[in-house]
Amino acid sequence: MSDTTTDQGIPAPEGASDLIDTDYTIGQDNIETRIGPFGMDIHNPVFLISGLSIVAFVFYALALPEQAAGFFGWLRPALTSTFDWVFLLSANVFVIFCLALIVLPVGKVRLGGAEATPDYTYIGWFAMLFAAGMGIGLMFFGVLEPVYHMAISEPLGVASPIAEDGTIIAANVAAAREMGLAATIYHWGLHPWAIYAVVALALALFSYNKGLPLTIRSAFYPIFGERIWGWTGHVIDTLAVFATLFGLATSLGFGAQQANAGLEHVFGIPMNTTVQVLLITFITAIALVSVLRGLDGGVKVLSEINMVIAAVLLLFVFFAAGAVTILTDFGAGMVAYVKDIVPLSNPFGREDTGYMQGWTAFYWAWWISWSPFVGMFIARVSRGRTVREFVICVLLIPSMVCVLWMATFGGAAIDQVLTDPAASAVKAQVIDSYNPPISLFAMLEGLPLSSITSVIAIVLVIVFFVTSSDSGSLVIDTITAGGKVDAPVPQRVFWCVFEGAVAIVLLLGGGLGALQAMVISTGLPFTFVLLLMCWAIWKGLLAERRV
């Protein structure tokens, strides 16, 4: 049996655990070099294939920008209209699988061995989970999505309450308001967190309990056996790198556009790709500093700062927009979500294809693309938890916080639109002109102290931006180092720079459409990886001791 704790920084299981007997030694396929003070410890061939492929992609997008823009413009609708049913069905499987783990006896298995204890407190754990998992997305879509679904996308055929002349159709208000929130909660509730939970649980189980490297291929040992150390595993890990990089690039693109929109709104700085490129470059430089400080000194500190700022902004909007109204929206949205989760999850015979293909299929592809990054990050900070505790905390509690966020920001925006459509900045930006990056600041404009809260929102977007880039660099570096979590720092610097470069190239080569197209194209093949992962998790849990 190989000593898998050597050279990877992961502790051996504590207490009873079902270690896997393998002759593989972590790093045995790695290429180690040293040039002066700089060292490299890269997995062959995952690092080389991933790095060279991404370099080729960047070169293509820069050399042929018009052709690239046309290709990206075609790719997203082609994939979502053809494979929407794959994304929806798969996401349903992940939710059912996670809920089953909560109630079945295997939920008693402890990650890290029968006597393992948690490495982080609940507060530190949740802070890192939220900052890395959905920070930029919550900021970008918190106002935009509830208003858009209420007024334009009409999910499940619920009619808009706003007539073409801008007047309110009173008979449609209640149903549209509830559906706007329910359709948003569906995208930010159980389904995305189930996707993250599957990957995180697989990585934690097979690394902390089975003694395998902390990399995606390890989860497939029960299915492929020793073949995971060969090309079967190389393909899985390379797909994970592609999915993670393009998922991160999409989030960084959203973050850059929203930060730019806030700077224009508050300080008059123009909204254009030049400013966004400068923002990505500047924030990537900040992320490099955090990368050099490591997980505890960089990501953890920034995540906890972010949680405090986000909580302050959430509480301000909650009370400034009217606590009673927000709580009413929260309750009504949750009831509608529970009532309509089955029809919203149905992939067949739908007439609301704009909602299902344009939003849901894209979201599930995005979450799946993010899942290696967020899953590995959650796994690294979740040692010592039981499977039941892990799934409840990763699936249910974050879902409720996301619901509260959407009900607060989305509910406040919906209230502004329906109370006085003619004067609503949200209506002007979301419904009339569809300007997503400015939607948050348009909502804050309708509340007191908007000049202060808008600056706070800009800071929050930027710090979320930094933590995502930093965390993503750590995760991609671990995969491309063959599961080593303490590989040389220059490798993390390389991937941090590359994440920013890919986000810049995609923005220049087609804007948000290009970012979204690449997320879907990488998320589709990785969907099947996650489905196989559920089977592997089940087989792995059955062999573990339950405490």
C-alpha cells in the first residue's frame, strides 16, 4: 500500500477507515524541475495537455476575434437547445442522491476516519464555502433574475404583470411576483448545491478515508480500479481542469462587468471592455498576493471579510426595503418553489423554452463547470464531518441563505418596479433596456444612502472576485500536480494568471455570450463524469465503518 499522505499535505485517516490498497505513489508521473529559486512539480500529462490546449485557445481567440465571436454566438444556443434535457435530468439525479444520503445509514460515515475531528469551525467553514461557491453570482443575479422572470421570461406560463405600455396588470401581480422568486430560488437552491456536494463528498471520501490523492480521478477507483492512474484518469482530470477554468472565467467576466457598472454608476468611469480588462488585470494581481499567502492566510481571511461585508449589505437592504415585505416575499417564494419544483425540474414538453434553455440549462452547466473547483475547495475544508452533517450543511443551509438573499434583493427590486414602474430605475435597466451589470446598483438607488451602499457593493464584488480567482488557482494547481496540495507556488501563480487571461480573451472575443458558451461546452461532458461519481460514492460509502 502506498503512503499517500507523503508529499501531498493530507493527513492519514484517524481511526477505522477502508484504505484502498494500491501501488500508485503520489507524484510518480510528475515532472520535477528547478530553475534558480523557482521549482515546478507538474503531473504528466495532465498539466501539459491542459496548459497547451488553453494556450492554443487563447491564441485562436486573439488571432481571429471575429471568427471566434461568431463561433461563440452560435455555440451556446446550439448546445442548450439540444442538450437541455441532459442538464435538467442530471441535476434532478444529484438532488435525489444527496437527499438519500441524509436519511440512509451511510450518512453516519465520518470523513477522515471514525475518530477524525473537524479542521475548521462552522463560521470559518461557511465563510469559505460561500465566498468561493456563489459570491459573484449572488451579486450579479440577485436583483436581475427575480425581476426578469417576473416580467419577461414567464416561467411555466405565468403571465407578466407589466403591460406593453408600462402599466401594471393588477390581476397578474400576485402570481408573477411569486413565480419570479420561485423560478430564481430553483436556480440557487437545492440543485446547484447538490452538484457541489456530490463532487466535494467524492473528493473528501476517497482522499481522507481511502488514502488516494486529492484529485478528481481518485473518486473513480471503485469503477475503474488501477486504470485511473493511466489515460482514463488523465482524461477525467483534464476535463476537470477545462471545466474549472472556463467556469471561473465566466464568473470573473460577470464580476468585471458588474464592478465596471458600479464604477460608472458611482464615479462616472466608462463602461467598456478596456476598463473591464484593466479590472481583471488588477484583481488578478491582488489574487496573486493571496495565492502566495496560502489557504489559511489568504482565502480564509478574505472569505471571512467578505462574509461580514455581505451580511452588512444584506441586513441594510432587508430593513431599508421593509422587513415585513421581504419576509412575506421569502415565505411566498419558498411556498411557490416547493409547489412548483417538479414542473420547473421537468425537462420534457415545456413551452417556456426561453426560461428552461436560456436560464436553467446554462445555470446547470455553469454549476457543473464550477463543481471541480468548489467541490475540491469544500472537500479541503470539510474533514472531520459525518456524511449526514456534510450534506445537510452543504445542501440545505446554504440553499436557505441563497433564498434569503434572493428574497431580500430581488424582493426589494420587484417592490420598486410594481410600486412605481415609471420611476423605477430597476425597470429601466432590467425590463426596458436589459442591462444586467447595473441592476444591483439600480435597486440600491431606490434606497437610502445609495452612494455609500453602491461603494460597498463594488468592494464586495471585487473581493468575491479575488477569492474566486485565488481558490480556483489552488484547485487547478492541485489537479495538475497529481493531487499534491503543497506543490511549488509558481504553479499556482501560473494558473492564477491564466484564469485572468482566459477571462480577458473571452470578453474580447464575444463578451458574456462567449463566456457562457464555453461554460456549457465544458459542462456537458463533465455532467456524465458527475453521474458516474454518484455510483462511485455509493460503492465507497458501503465499505466504510459507520459511527
